[in-house]
Amino acid sequence: SSSTFYERYHSLEDIYHWINRTQQDNPNMVKAILIGSSYEKRPLYVLKLSVNNRPNKKAMWIDCGIHAREWISHAFCLWFVQNSLSFYKLNQDITRILDNMDVYILPVMNPDGYQYTWTTNRMWRKNRSVSKSSNCIGVDLNRNFDANWCTEGASDEPCTEIYCGAFPESEPESQAVANFLRSHKDSVQFYLSIHSYSQMLLFPYSCTLDEAENHKDLLEMAQEAAQAIRRYYRNTYKYGSGAKTIYLAPGGSDDWAYNLGIKYSFTFELQDRGRYGFLLPPSLISRACNEALIAVKTIALKVIEKT
Ligand SMILES: NCCCCC[C@@H](C[SeH])C(=O)O
Ligand SMILES: [Zn+2]
Ligand SMILES: [Zn+2]
């Protein structure tokens, strides 16, 4: 049954098959868009969920798997698509969100790294690009965007886990995402990047301790989302600006999207708090994804109210 499919982790090949099947099974709600390819030439597919052709309709963006080892992230993108398709017209919140917003979902932003965690090193974080200046492999895609690039909280050392790359958008994966968002910046109102672990709802800035101009709005949205998780699932998520709540992290996709003009920009760190860490067991996928789902719905509904 479908519940077991979504309560398991899936190989890259299985996710590509799932993308294909989901589009084939839902021809008038789902379209797969090829937005680029990885360093090792694997396709980067975005699924577009759209239930109507309302003129100048808003949109939201969710990317998963920017960091390869954070498997609960990829699982959430699949969970979100399945939940949206299954409960449209049945659940009031999902129906209101889809009636008002198209949703762009990138289930695997770092396919080379993800494949590598299945075949070679479960704890791999970065992409798999080869650098000219070092034998070490991989750039941290969440330090490769053009937002205070390679300042404190990133490293110019290719062998580190937070290597910023040779220059901003040096990597095909971050370049593909940045290009897509640049060409859709007038419709995308809400950016969301899914990570693990530590149970946090973060918003700009992470690249500096300065407050975002709509900090009050972002804080209120994150607080309401964390309260929803607390109320429905009795679990605790911290929330706040990235720099103050987790650590300084420049070159991030959320800060870059925010500076592009996407004023509702978030990074979620899903379960858990460290007991299993990146190795969250499949038995906890449904809880972790349901907690993230209620948070996404809470914020998406507020974005619809405000835009
Ligand atoms: N854009 C930076 C948000 C805060 C840091 C997020 C974590 C996720 Se693993 C990181 O990229 O180190
Ligand atoms: Zn991450
Ligand atoms: Zn993380």
C-alpha cells in the first residue's frame, strides 16, 4: 500500500521512477520540468503541482536533498507530493494552498551525492564535483550561492564539509536552482529548503547577524508553525534567524532567494535532535514528515493571506 512506500527511503533510481510515474498518473496536476543536470550529468527534475490556470497565480518552491546524507529531506518531498495529490479537495488547507499557489518541488537537488550515500559513504554531505586545486571532492551546495559568499561560516578549503566552491554558483546544481528561481521570481512568493537534523525552523539571515527587513513577519510565521507542531505532535522545534539560532552560514540558498526578492524564505531542519541524527530510522519517517507538513501548511496559508 502507498503508506509503506512513503515510509521507506528510496534509491535515486526509485525516485526517478517515482517522478515519472507520478507525472503519468496525474497528467492534469503534475508536470516534470528538467531544470538542469548535476556534475555527473544526472537530471535535476522539478515537479510542478498546478490545479488551475488562474492568471498571475503565485507559487512556492521546496527543494530537498541539497545535502546527500539528510535522507529524511528527500522523503519529505515525496511525502508532500503524495499528500497534496491525495488530499486536494478533501483537506481544506491543502485545497486552499493548491487553489492559490502552484508548487515547484525539487526532490533531489544533489543526485550525485545522494547516489554516493547509497553506494559508498552514507555520511556524504556535499556534491561530487572534482576541484582543480585539490584531491578532495565536493562543494557544499548550501555555501555556494551568492549571498556573502565564502565569508565566516564557510571555507575555501576543498577538503572541508563547508567548502564554498571556486566562485558563487560554480556548481551546476546551485546554478540550475538559481537560474530557475531568477526566471520565476515574480511568481514565487515562498522559498523552502528541507534539511536535517536538529528540529529547527530557520529564516534569513544566516550569512550575517543583521535582521531581515520583514524579520517580525518571518518570526511570527515560524512561531506559529512551531506551535502547530507542538499542538498536533507534541514535539519541539526551535525557530529564528539562522545566524542566531544555529550558526553563521553564508552562501545559503535561503538567504540568496530572500535577496532575490522572495521575502518568505525558510530552511527547515527536520528530526531528530541527535539520537539517530542523519540516520533517522524509517519507522520515524511518517512522524517527521507530518511535523514538517503541518509547518509548511501553516506558513503557506499565511503567505497566501499576505500576498
Ligand atoms: N542557509 C543556511 C541555513 C542555516 C544552516 C542550515 C544547515 C543545514 Se545542514 C547548513 O547548511 O549547515
Ligand atoms: Zn543540510
Ligand atoms: Zn542540518
